[in-house]
Amino acid sequence: MRLPAKPGPGPGKAKQAENAFAALPKLRDELATERPELFRLKLQACCTTFDFGSETNLKAKEAKRQTLIELVEYVNSRAAFQDTLIPDIIKMVGANIFRALQPKDRTFISLSDPDEEEPNMERAWPHLQIVYEFFLRFVVSNEVDPKVAKVSLNTDFIMQMLELFDSDDPRERDYLKMILHRIYGKFMTLRAPIRRAIQNAFYKVLYESEMYNGVGELLEIMGSIINGFALPLKEEHKDFLIRALIPLHKMKFLASFHQQLSYCMSQFVMKDPQLAYVIIAALLRYWPATITSKQVLFLNELEELLELTKPPEFIRLQGPLFQRIAQCIMCPHFQVAERTLFLWNNDYIVRLITSSRKALFPVVISALYTNSKVHWSNAVHGLTFNVLKLLMQADPQLFDECSANHKEAYEEEERLEVVRQQRWATLKELHAKRRP
């Protein structure tokens, strides 16, 4: 749900705001004892917002921008973040960043590639960037006591921050990512609410909207969070993986956040190797049937996961896994076939395959022989013969048996095809004789 728009001040109020900024002296010109109160007044003045879609109130906008720059410069002072000032700081930040995001035509976006779309840059960024920089310095400051700040920087504030991750402007999402990550690290009581809020954002992506701009940034935050999970993993963390993260593989625009999602999957497997079976089984279940570019992404992720998979988990999933790999080897799209054959460049995966060669060689060798006869790409042919050579060297006797079995099956298939063609010819003759 997007936030309601906040109208900018009219000409009269804009003039008052300009005068208010001008009436406040510079912080550096005041006595040290007077600066905290002046700092408060400037924070309150900066709560005034403007409509950056119009060219009006330019003097007031510039006066506010200069005041914001002054506030950022002042935050290096120990007095900047006194406990009594924290409510005013949070109020000023919220007044500026919580706003109506630029509307999107979701119908148009759903039919296009988001990577090819020019992002809608935020018109208010000259002000927003300074506010975000100020907020970041506030969050990371050692002078801020989390126990005091959590009264104002509460769950409601975090929920509204999460809404802003749908911003079209990647600069804003980058600041939000840094700030939310720092908040997670510093405010212990907010950790569980942040995880729940991110989970709800992913549910929104899965069940409400085709496109959500901040998925990649939220996954980056989750990657760091998962890396810090204590062992053994809690059931709520595994539930988060199964219910919110793994289903993101179904999304049409997986390419825009796949790298971050794949990293999260790898982090979970590193924490608990038994999860390799859960994740790879889900990949096979969600495997794209027609989108070859998405198949290549799945194959990239599959290799990363197999590198972390222990033999017991590999044995559990090797049957359906290599049925899928065999299909990919024979895929007419050369990128899918190439990427699949590149799996044999990975020594660890080759050892896993070799350890289960009696079950896997027949499936793989049959697909490779089929490829060598029917695939159109010379590059795929070269890789196919390289893999055949590796398999032959790994177990010559088993290789010969599988080759002989494939030859018999192929000859039987050809014989059945001849019979089928003869039957069709007979049926055509009968049909021709019955025609008047």
C-alpha cells in the first residue's frame, strides 16, 4: 500500500518557511551551550516539505537544502544526538522520506523487462539524499543509545521504511539498504520485526504484485542476516526459507534479483547441509519449461548448491536431478546445453557423479549420444565429446555397457519407427482405396 501524497506548502506558507530558515542563525556562530536548542529548531523547520514536481518556491527549497547540509555537518558533534533531541530527529526524517512514491503502470511493467526500463529518478533527491545521509550518521553514531532511540525509532517507523523499498530510484534503495542493515545490527529488539517485515514484503511480491523494485536490496540484507544466524538453525528461520525465499524462484523477473537470492540459498546450505535437498528439490519443482534464460540462471545456482551438497543429500535427489540434467543436455537452445555440460568442469561435482556412476552414467551417456547425433551447435558437439571422454576414463567397463545398452535401445527405437511408418502407409492405402 502506497503512502498518501503530502501536498507542499502554498505560496504564503512557503514564504513563512523561507523566513523561518533565514531567521535561524548558523550553528557554528552560536555558543556551544545554545547549539542543541538551535539544532532542535532547525530540525523542526526542516519538517516542512515541498512539491518538487513544480518550479515554485525555489528560494524556500534552497534555504531548506542549505539547512539540511548544515545539520549533516553538525552531526559530528557529541551534542548532536542528545537523548532529548532523538524524537525531533526521527520526526524530521519521517516527515521527509515518508511520502507518496511515483505511481507505476504495473500493466506495462509486467509485459517488459525491468532491466531495460529507465528508472524514474526521484525529483526530490537533492533534499532526500541529505536527509538519508543525516539519518545514516544518526544510526551509526556511538552517541546514540539504542534503549532510548527505540522509543521513537520503533516498529511502525520500520514498517513505513519497508514501503519505500519499492522506490524506482536505485540511489534511494541503496541508502535504505545501508540504513536498515545498520538498524538491524544495532537495535536488538527490532531484529525480529525487521525479519517479519521483510518476509511480508516477499509475500507481497509473490501473491500481490508482479514487480517490486526492492527485492534485490532486501535479499542483500537477508544474506547478511542469514550469515549471522546461530547454529543449529531455528525452525522459524527454516520456515522463512521454505515459505518466503524459495518460492521467489517462481517470479517472472527472477533475473533482477537472482544473484542475491542464490547467495541466500548458499548461506542456508552452509549453515545446514541437509537443506541442500530441500532447496534443490524445489528448484526442480519450479524449473522453467520454456524460458531458456531462466533455465541458465537455475543451472548457475544448481552448480553453486551442488558444490556445497554432501554425498547423503546428493544420493537422495540424484534420480530426479539427473533426469532434469539429461533433458538440459539435449536442449536445442545451445546456451542451456553448454551450461549443463560445463558442470563437468567442476571437480567436486564430477566426484559426486562418479561415486554414483552405476545409477547416473546410463542416464547421462544416453543423453550425450543423442546430443552427438541431433544437436545443431558445433560448440555443444565439442563439449559433448569431452564429457563422453571423461566418463569413459572414469569407468571404461561401465561406459561400454551403457554404450551398448544405448545402441540397442536406439536400434529398437528405429525399428519401431519403421514399423510405425509402415502402418501409416498401409492406412493411407486403405483410405485411398475407399475413396470413390
